[in-house]
Amino acid sequence: MSDQGTVAADSRRAGASPPPPLETRDVSKTYDDGTVAVPVIGNLTFSLGEGEIVSIVGPSGCGKSTLLNILSG
């Protein structure tokens, strides 16, 4: 079992709510080529609970892949 799984299991035994599996707060990303700054993600905050499923949809170039790259590290 990973350390994260152990912490979540221990917090449940203590009566505390486990943290959500995925949580972001105020995520922003801007591309800047030196002449123009293009914001692609602005102050995105959300949490994804255990068992929840999410779809990320939007037109080409709106930041979907950028968001996934940020979240994956």
C-alpha cells in the first residue's frame, strides 16, 4: 500500500474526512513569447471526489491538454 493510502485509511479510522483524490486551487497558466501574454487557464479551482468522473471538453486551443499536463506534473 502506498503512503497516501495509509494516510487516508488512518484518517478514516480517526473519524476525519479523507482529502479528495484530486483538488486544485487557483491554477493559472499564461504563455508569454515576450511580446504578447496569452492566458489559457485562469484561477481554476475544483475538487474531484472518490468515484467521481469528469470530462474536460472545449474547442481546440482552449487549454485542455495544458490543464492535464499541469495536473500530471
